[in-house]
Amino acid sequence: MTTIIDLFEQNVNKYGSNPLLWEKKTDNYESTNYKETLDKVRLLAAGLLNLKIKKGERIALLSEGRNYWVISELAILYTGAVNVPLSIKLEAATELKFRLEHSGTRMIFVSGGQAKKIKQIKDNLPDLELVIYLDPQEAYEQDEICIDEVFKLGENFSKTNHKDIEDAIQNVKPNDLANISYTSGTTADPKGIMLTHRNYTANVEQACSLMDIPEHYKTLLILPLDHSFAHTAGIYSFIAYGASIAFVQSGKSGMDTLKNIPINIKEIKPNILLSVPALAINFKKNIEKGIQEKGPKIEKLFKTALNMAYSYNKDGFNKGKGLHVVKKPLLKLFDKILFTKIRAGFGGELDFFIGGGALLDIEIQKFFYAIGMPMFQGYGLSEAAPIISSNSKTKHKLGSSGFLVKNLELKIIDEKGNQLPVGEKGEIIVKGENVMIGYWKNEKATQETIKDGWLYTGDMGYMDKDGFLYVLGRFKSLLIANDGEKYSPESIEETLVQHSKYIDQCMLYNNQNAYTVGLIVPNKEALRKYLAENNTDFETEKGQELALKKIQSEIDEYKKGGKFEGMFTERWLPAAVAMLGEPFTEENKMINSTLKMVRGKITEYYKIRIEYMYQPDGKDILNHQNRNIVSKF
């Protein structure tokens, strides 16, 4: 039984001079080693104790990824207080206010980029006493202070209160709360997941049972740090191995920060990257775009190389078997002239990605595996701190969610709670030291989710005969036909987006209806280019018809007679589609902070469009509603 403090201190003793944190404030990345980080953590913790913070009190953290994110969280934990990590994408007046009020947060660390949000709501938060800014402000109100001042308070406190600091650290126990991590709240008020020190350290031990990270390895954290996946897999697992963590350079806006990612990847040369499907799709599209720009000859060569790699690699664990071994010399040549150049765009030292957050399309997995930067699918949820399973370099099967971590029990159960045999689909439930102790101030939700120590994930899946877990999707997002049969739409949606340059986003719907319908956000630029090649545009009837028929033809590829016939059961493919003029975004709340679609919100917003698709006129893609939408493109 250990705390996060034990985990950190043990590894400072082992790897004191190793770089831990890399940050780029101006022109170059600069590192802070393990020992220097510990000194800052202890000083900041002393400052918080000087400010009379007590064990169990909540301190929130609202910032982009940076050194101070990790140092602040550790300092909070060293005092025995609880960190409430918050997404920078939260809206101030409702989402942030709810979390800060609900958690009873007493102090908050805030970056300069998020200062405006807190200034807007702080006077309306009865428990909030102090705002600590990570960046200097022009002026400070009575309840505001700069982190530099807290460090000074720590210096003063350390001179005369050394015993109080040591007592505070010694009083932190493994079962004490470390974080209250809020869910995205897509269906109701967000729930505060209570994770203890031991939940985290147990999950780090479990994660380390899947793979080794050499101490010289670096990662660039491109996922927000409040994201539990980045938190455990990116921060604490790297600390456990003495490895180092770099942060994306913050821009003046979110878009500026995104533009820094490819630049920072080349500078840091990461060995491992954590990704989510939305990022993976963007990476793949950028690679393909770069190849297209090199001309048709290179594009043809690239496709030949990919197809050969696909046939050689199979599902990863069975690659190069039998007669496929003869392809190895040619694949080495393709790797030398093509794939190494692509990998250079990712710094040239990337060993693999770990994909989490949602299901990762099998075609994306095969693509990155082929070019020598495997993207291994993992599975977890915040309530499990979050890692449950993952593929790794030594043990993987593409398409699966990997092998279970050690010291975790998992069962697949039916609706009555009976355990199902290997290969049968049901709800995934898990039991282990990484499972949360419950939801903050929400006993009802806790009892619904944890029963007899088992965490009911709400995810559908099955185990195969080789011990690999397959996750099929959320029960809440299942399509239900009029005969009661259920199906997860996620793989169809991802495949449609993945294989068509004309479809940017897609959500399927079927709630006990005669057929499935789809809401589609088309790629306007790709369609515009297609129409221009056919000497027309969106303003003409001919252009509108051509654009709509193009979208329909992309869907028909999965139906009888199509290129991908048989990939999916035809009844789950959309028999009618509605074109949307606006994408699903975080701004319109149709995508949450982990880039997943908020199905309930989308369904409610497009309720009338969905109803129309179940009318005879609405089933025809050339209906007046679709024509009207595309005419505005």
C-alpha cells in the first residue's frame, strides 16, 4: 500500500538527476530534473500549509499542460489536501461554477490563459477563499495571489515549521482522497469521481505490468492533464520508470496551441505518445495529404507499400507467418524509402502510440502499424483510475482492447448478472485496488455503479480465447431495432469518416425504428473540389444533386455490391441521411472534452430532422431539406 508521495519520493531517490519535466516558454525546451521538481513541490506545499490549508480540503487546478500543473498537484497532495483537476474547455458560468461549488473548493491554481473565467465567477463561490495565479497578473484583488508569493510563504514556513511539514506528509495515507475528477456530465450533472492515492499507485503498478518504459524515454503530453488517461499513463507511469514528460507550448489561443503540436513533436522527439481517435484521424489525414502533395507516382508507391504491409502484418500477433515471410526484404526497402520519412515528421524516435478515450478504428490501427509507429488500443474509464487493459509491443492483437492489467478481476455478465463464457457479449465489470471509492456527494450514483466491490462499466464487450478484451461500445449509445436487437454504432461511424474524404462527422440513430438513419456533417471543401471537377457548384440544382449522390455512394460502398460489402450488417447502415450545415463541436456542446459525441444532445437538437427521415420524402437523399442545406455550402 503506497501513496503518490511514496511513488514520487522513491523515484526521486532512484533517478534524481534524470530530467522529469520539459517546458518551452520561449525558443527552446528546458528540463527540470526529479530532484529539482521535488524541491519545488515541497516548497509550494509549505506555502499552502502557511496559508492554513488542512488535510482533506479541496484545491482545484485549472491550467494548460505545463511544469506547474504537475508541481501544483503534487504540492496539494503533500499537504494532505485533494486536487480537483479541471478541463480548460469548461464554460465558466455553468460548468466551472458547478464543479467548484459542488466540490467545496477552498483554493484554486489558475493559469493566465484561464484567469478571465475565474474572475467572472469567483465572487459567486461561497467556499472559494483564494485564487493562486500561475502567471503574474497586472493587479491582484484581496482574494488573489501569485504562485511566486506562495513559494516565498513556503520558504518562510520551512525555516521554522519543518516538523509541521513532515507531519503533514506523514499523515497522508494510501486510502486518503487524491483527486475528485469530474465526468463530462453529458446526460445529467457531472459526477465527481473520488480517487484515492492507492487507486492511482495501484493503477500505475497495473499499467507497468503491461509494458516497460526505459528511463531515457520521453513523452509529449498532447492530451489535457485533467484527462485521467494522460494523468495516470502520462504523468505517474512515467515517474514510476524515471522517464520524462514534455508539454505542448501554450499559444495565445487554443488554435495556436494545436499548431504547436507538430513543431513540438519534432523538437522533443517523443518515444511514446498518448492519443485519442480524433487526434489519430487528424495525424493520418495529414500524412496522406503530405503523400498526395508529392504527386501520383509517390502516392501509388505508398499505397502499394501499405497494402503489402497490411497483408504481412495481419493482426500484429500473427504477422509474417507462412509464405508472407518472402515480403520482408521488400518491406524493408519500402520502410527505408517511405516510412522512415513519415516517422521523421514525428521526431523519428516514436516507438508507439497508446490510444484511449474511445474505440480506435481497426483501419487506423493497421495504418500506423504498417508505417512503423503502432497505435495500440487500450481501454479504461476514469472510475478505474483509468487503465483496465491495453495492447503493447510484446503482446498485441489489432482490433482488440488488449490484455488485462495484472491484479484486476474482470467478468462479462448478462442482464441478470450471470457471468458469460469466453466469446459471449455482455457488460464489462471489474474489481481491483484501482476502482474508485465512489462519487462525491452522490450516494445513489455510487450504489448504481459499484456493487459488492465490482465496478459496472456500462460498456459492452467480450473476451476472446487468447485472453484479449474486445470493447464494443457504451450500452447507452446502442442502436435498438424495432425487433429489440441491439448494435453499437461507433465502429460504423468511425469507418465512414475514416474511409471517406467527403464525410467529416457522422452519428447514427435507431431507437426501435424500422431502419437506421444518419446525421452527416460533410467535408465542404472536398465536395466543392469534386463539383468543380464536374464543372458545377453548390448553387445549381445539378451541383446539389451531384454532391448528395456522392455522399450516398460513399455509404453504398458498405451495402450489397459495394467495395466494403459485408463489413457491417446492412440493417445498421443508414437507410436515410440528413446533411448538417454545422459540425459537432465542443462550443455547441455536441462533443465533450474527450472529443466524444454527446448523443443525447445531438438527438434532441436534431429531433425534427430525425423524425423527417422516417417519412417517405425524408428517405430520399435528394429531399428538399438536404438540397437546401448543401445550397448554403
